[in-house]
Amino acid sequence: MLGNLAIVLIIVAIVFGGYHLLTKNKKKLKKFREEWESGEFLPRREDDQSVSMYWENKKNHNPNYDGVDQLTWDDLNMHTVFQKINYTQTSVGSEYLFNQLRDIDPTLENIQDEEELYKLLGNNPALREEMLLILSGLGKKDYTNSSSFFYEEYSKIKYAAIYVLLALLPFASIFLMFFNLKYGILSLIGSFLMNTTIYYKNKLKLENSLYSISYIASIIHTGKRFASVKHPQFTSLANKFKKNVEPIKKVLFLDRLASIGRGEGDIDAFFEYIRIIFLLDFISYNNIIKTISNNKVEFHELWELIGQLDAAIAVAFYRKSHYTYCTPTFVEKEELSFKNMYHPLIKNPVTNSSILGKSTLITGSNASGKSTYIKAIAINAILAQTINTVLAESWTMKPSYIVTSMAIQDNVLDGDSYFIAEIKSLKRIIQLCEQGKPSISFIDEILKGTNTIERIAASASIMEWLSLNKGMNIVASHDIELTVMASSVYENYHFSESIENGQVYFDYTIHPGPSKTRNAIKLLEILDYPENITYKANKLAEYFTEKHEWEEMKESK
């Protein structure tokens, strides 16, 4: 009778659990479909340092690892671009995508494989939704640092055999009871007290590691689910998942041992004592570390397969959310051409089309669009080489590293003034050229941290050096003098404005040739500066234009 009741209870639990899972998945599917229909999603907050862990681990273990450096990343506000793209469901996917956007490789080794995934998951809703459900089951946790396990050696617990012997003591005590009840009971109580003391004395050393191990077990479980996907276009990937999960699947059982009694119910409290008394955390941890350490390659490949799938769905979503995008064309010629390209972070952006050669100088008035234009090119050049996606109707470029010198700031911690910080930033570009690596450099307001004479002299010299060495360079400047000095080497383009009814209007469109207009003094007039200031400013500007020297200030009487 009791046996039949137990069977009925198990069946009810299974049915209820299945119904709960089905209801939960229906809600998830509804959410996914609404997001894909609207092209919008609410990003889940993730810690920036946690998201960058795979990138940092990879970079720290490969001194020659190149990519988008921190200054360029910050200059272009690439973290915000990353957040716009980051429609990932897992921490593995977030870390993989972050690394992907920083890992520029001019050989473009894997870009076509990634493109096949973007198309497959973008054009096949049924398969994509199945992938999303599996990935959302893994979810996101900050600071698991799961990628460190295929770079670092994690030490096992010392004297692990002693923990196993201590775990066997309660069983030995029960066996002793058959021969001597008194000593058996005393031994059982003593083993319980000793193991509980040892557990609480040492558990703090393992808590962080068990947190990471728990997520690793979830990664392996996710891989197991992917291995079971039945779809003709997913067969080869399913086989890869199966191959990599097989040697490490016992981690799933070991993790279950370490998680016994971690719930909130009364029965969980009972099982927690079982876990403590038999030191299951320590025994499981040791065996999990051993399993992962002996199968690093398989865990690494499994981790990257999950990250690749998650990031691919995010890229497919990003493409869907934009009214225009294209896949880039790559050539060996040092030329960059595009049609109707726009900045990914600007709402209702103005598009621009250009054919840029090896060296380009862009001039124009304040707020006319120079900085936004070159940032848009730099960002799209990164997206082209990392996720094979450009926000333009067409895009052609030579595969190159992208490096910028733009939003320079004083470095108080290092004791660097603005000018020192600026020349250090420019030095990075020079070093990249000296190494002979293909590059496109973007410099906004070159050497603005020093006096006019030295700024123009040094700027012209740096620009000339860049034009004679490997790599393309695009420079934006207010200094009209540079348009004349560099006219034989640099192609000149400009942004301009019009003034109507006391208002300044910008078209934010690039035009051929050097800038012929200045608006700084006009802006002073529009903002009602005293007339004697604006009149004098205009006279001084006219004098310098005619004489090429500054008129001396008059002494007050």
C-alpha cells in the first residue's frame, strides 16, 4: 500500500514539475517572440568587470594577443555599443561577445563560420527559439570566471583521502553497533561532531569556488541539452556538443552531491545535515576539479560552443533591429569606402558616403560633425571585422587593427598632464605602424594640448610620418593651416554649416576639399557677447589672415 502511494506521489511530482516547466517555457517564448517582433529588448544588468573576464584571461595568458585596446574602446564608447548588441542569455555568451568585439584578427580566420551561424539562427525561428530556451536555462551569474578553468591550474584540496575516511566513519560506527552498541553509538556521535566541526572550519575556503563550480556544472548540463537537439542543420554542432560533454558529464552527478539540501524547505534542512556530516562538498569539489583539469580541451571547446551560439543569436537580433546593415567586403588595397554609413548610438542619424584613401584630413567648424563621422567609421570598422556587420548599405576595407587618439584626459593618478597623455596616446599609433601591422588610425584634434606654433609644426610632422608608413590614417582638426601644409599628401574633406536668422544650421554631411568657414566668433555673436569683443575678434582674425601674424594688443589708457 505504501509502495503504491510512493509511486503515485512520484508520478504527481513529475507531472506537476513538467506542467510548471511547460508554463515557464511558454512565458519565455512569448517574451522572445515579442522582442524579435519589436527589435527591442530590456538588457539584464551585468557587472562590467565580470563581462570582461574571458577577454582578460585570454589576454593575460597570451602576451602577443592583439585587439581593440582600452583607450580605443573608451574613445569610441564601445561598451555602450556592446550593450546594444548584447542580447545574450548567458554569462558565457556575454563574455564571448565582449571578447569577440575586442578580438580583431586581420586574418579573418573564423568570420565566415560565424556568418553561417548568424544566417542559420536569424532565418530559422523554430531552431532559434529552441536555442533560446536552452540558453535561458543556463542564465547569467556575475563573477563565475568560468573561462579561467581552461587557463589556470586549480589546486585540489590537500589530504583529500582523509576527507573520504572521515566520511566513512559514520558508516563504520553503524557497523560497530552490531558488535558493541554502546561504543558504536559513541563513535557515531563523535564522527558527527568531528565532521561538522571540520566542515564549518573549512567551508569558507570553498564557498567562492563552489559558486563557480555550480555554474560550470550548469554549463555542462546546457551542453548535454544541446547534444540532444534534433534538427538537420544542427547535427554537426550537436555531435560536437556530445563529444565534449562525454568526458566531463560526471561533474553533473558530483555537483548534485554538493548541492544536496541547499533549498529552503524542511526536507532540504535534513539533507543539508547529510551533506555536512558526510563532507560531500569537499569530496565533490576535489573530484570536479580533477575531472575538469584532466579534460581542459573538452571543457574549453564546450564553453566556446555555447558562447558562440549565444553571441550569434545576439548578432542576428542586432541586425534585425536596424533598418539597414550590410556584410563587409575585404580587399588588400589601403582604401575605405562605404555608402550611407551611420553611427550606431545616434537616434535618427545622418548617413554619409565616402571613398577614403591612405591619408585623410577632415576640417570643419565646431560641432559640425567631424568627431561623430570618424567615430562612426571606426566603430563600423570594428564591427565589420568582429561580427561581420556594418551599419551601411555597402562597406569595403582592408582588414586592419583599429586604434584611436580622441577623448584625451589628464591622468591624475599617473601624474600626466593633458599634453603628456595626448602624446602617449599618439605613440601607440606610431608603435603599431613601426611593427608593420595593418592598421587604420583615427586622430581627433591632433595635439590640441599645446601652443599654436608647436602644435601645427608637430602635427604636420606626425601626419607626414604616418603617411609614409604602413597603415591608413584619418585626422580631424580645426587647424586650417594643415590643409595647405598636407595638401600634397592628404585628401582634404570638410564639414560646414549655414547661418540663417541668427541660428547656426549643420547638415552633418561630409564635403570634398578643405573647410573655408569658421564659426567660433559667430557663435559668440549669437550668444550676445559684448559687441566690442566680437568686433575685435573679427578684426584680429582678418589681420592674421592677411598678414600671417598677430596684431599686438593695445595698451589701455
